[in-house]
Amino acid sequence: MLVKGVVKECDFNGTRYDSAVQGAWVVAQGATERWCTVMYMGPEYIRDYGLEHELITVEQAQREVERTGGWLDIGEVVL
């Protein structure tokens, strides 16, 4: 899932930002049922690939994890 969050780099295009920007965290479930951030996505990648409608909030991610099982472990700060 794509969760709105602050990022300092985009893993998809290799961009590193001088300061944190609003982007997204790619969150996936591992073998231990833990959902955590596995990649970071920058705002230009989100825009270029039309992914704005795919972004969800941390609260929405928490509800989805509760619905499907496991536990959410994302400790970053959201703008």
C-alpha cells in the first residue's frame, strides 16, 4: 500500500532531497505479519505515474491492517 509520508529520497528514481518532502511510503507485509515501509516514493514519481489517487493516510493503513491481519510498524512523521 502507498501511505502518505515524509521522505528524504525516492527509491524509484534515485532522487535525494536536500530536505524532507511530502511523498509516500511503500508499505508491505513480511513473513512475521509485520507491515512496514520497504521503499520511499518521491512527489515527482507519484505525479508522473498518476498515483495520487492510490495514496492513503496512516489511519487508513491501520484500518486495512486490522482488516487483513498483522500489525503496522511505521514510525515516521507524517505532514
